[in-house]
Amino acid sequence: MWVGAGFRMQPPADVARYIVQTLADDGMNGRVAIAAGGKAWETEGELEKVRSAWLGYENAHEIESSIAMLVSNVLRAWYLRDHPEESFAH
């Protein structure tokens, strides 16, 4: 179906190379990358630039605040997993 529609198959070696490049780039931590047509690119940076214009300030702020809260809670959970003695500290 994919090839029949004229799209190029992404060779596994290309996908593996994009994954390794992404893992090696600290700036890509938590970012979304798309691999297609023999290329890969990061998409979130450009979306962040226009989020307020696209969704409106209040909606963009709500999304950014909720993402920050989720990240904070996930990081805290990971920390407590490795330091269970501190789970009742607060």
C-alpha cells in the first residue's frame, strides 16, 4: 500500500541512524522527530514558535503549564523510585 501510493520505504538502517543521532543530541530530549522519504527532522521547535498564534495565548499557556506539571511529576516519580526512603519526606 505504502509503496503503491508512491511513497518510499524507509530502510531500517536509515531509521536506526536517525534514532542514534537523536539519542546523541541532548537538544532532542523530549522532542518529536519524523522520519520519511529518506530524511528526518524535528517538528516541535517550529510548532512551539507558533503555538500561541495557532491556539491562542490562554490555550498555549494551559498546554505549557500542564506539560511542565506532568514532567515534574514524572521526574519526581523516577527519583522516588530510586530513593524510596524519601517518599514520605513531604
